[in-house]
Amino acid sequence: MSSFTHRTGLIIGLIFIALTHHGRADDWFRGSVALTFIEGQLEVGSLGGELYELSPSSVPSYLMGLLSVEAATGGEVFFKTSNHVMIYNHGAGFFAIERFEQQANFEGDWFLSERELGQSRMIFNLRYGTLIVDSRALSESSQLTVETPFGRISVKNALWMIDITKDERKHIYSFDIQCMAGALRLTDHQGSTYKIRTGQRISGVGASSAPSVEIAEITASGFEIFENFKSLAAEVDTISISPQALVAATKRVSSQAAVEPKAARPIPESGENDGRRPLLIEYAPLSAPVTPFRGVTRPPSEYEADLF
């Protein structure tokens, strides 16, 4: 009888451990970033919130993963995220991380792993400027989307860059996307799809609704930009990033079922695009009071009255 009781208790204990582990694995967090380099004139703030007080002497700084960067010419900033993505944003422009959800178990040496442990969903927004991203450490189940004025870029495991400029007078965009490793896909607003592989670049110019696009090889200046990025990435290893501080900047959001919006579905292949863009609402601040306007009209003239 005591042996049966012991076995029963052991089985119940194992089930409890499995359920507890499953619960941790299903936990979703708002991801975080470690800012490891900042230079020049720029403003970094929480998305829709206050600006951070940052300077070159304040790195590394640990921030919530939803943020925006607005920079003048010469501004530079480098991030490493809690899901192992490295981001370098430089030059005059506007960049934002509009969505960053991560399913992870922040235990043990998770930060030292070469690949992301778990999965994540990210949406970037680049209005103009230059952005270099290394997402090669993402897991196969993760999603990374970049929204631009001329279309949507779907990225898996890649080292790539994008540069966007805008002619304010003519309302014309020019862009250049270069892929150093991996592959990515651009879907424009017309539903046309372009796949960029290792060593390729795609450039375009025109109105955001229908730019003219061509595919070629990576430029010499592109190689220089990637080399600069690699130097900054190597410096991250010399900076003592605190995994505990990175985790402290995350925020538990909900279970998996509660954060599985329809907008997170994979981008359709060519010919299947329904034209819809992901919808993200973090919060809606109260609008300003509206004072109703009451108009008074004059009575109709005798001529106008006869018409009716």
C-alpha cells in the first residue's frame, strides 16, 4: 500500500512539473532591448509615450521593446533585443518597433544561446532613413515584418539593410534593400512580390503606391555599411549586458491564445495578397472635447418659397 502511494505521489508530482513547465513555455512577454551605442542628435522614446534621457555615457540602457527613434543627420543607435535581433538605425529618419511579443523562458543561460529559445513576433516601421537588421538568430516559428511607405517586408533569418529617402516636393520615394545573408520578401501595395536573396539588392523609385523596381547586386557602399555594422555588433560582446536587467525591462502580457491576432498570419504569396496591413492599437488616448456647432439659416425668400 505504501509502495502504491509512493508511485501515485511520484506520478502526480511529474504531472505537476510538466504542467508548470508548460505554463512557463506558454507565457508571452513584451520584449525588451539593450541600447549599446548612441551618437548624434536623435530622440528615443517609448511608443506613444515619453522620451528617454540617453547619452553615450549611459549605455548600456535597458528599455521596453516598443519604442520609436527620430534622428537628424548623423544620428546613430544600436540595439540588441531580448530575442537576439540586432538593429542599427542611422541617419536622418524615423524608425519604430510597433510590436514585440516574445514567448520565452528566461532561465539559465538563455542570453548566451546562439539562437532564440522560443518564438516571437515583431513589427517594425521605417518611414525614412537607414536600417540594418541581423535576424539570423530568430527561431523558425518567429515572425518579423517591416512596414514601409511602399510596401511590407517579410523577413526570416537574414542580415540585410534598407535605405529610404523621400522627395518632399514631389512626394516621391526612393529605396534600396540589400541582403548580405539569408532571404527576405517585399510585397508592394499593388500585390507584387519580390524576393531578395544573398548578395542581391532591390531598388525602386516613384510614388509609394506604385514604385518602379529593379534587382541587381549589392553595391560597394553596401558592403562598407555591413562592415561597419559588424564592427558595432562585435562591440556588443565587449559590453557587459546584464541578462537580468534585460528581463526586468520585459512585461508579461498574456497567454498564447490571447495574443494570436489575425494580423500575425503569414504574408500571402504573390497573387494571394488581400491588400490588408497589420493593425496595431497599443492605446487610444482620450480625444479633446468637441464643442458642437449650431448654424442658423435665414428663412427662404418669396421666390425660393414658390419653388417648393
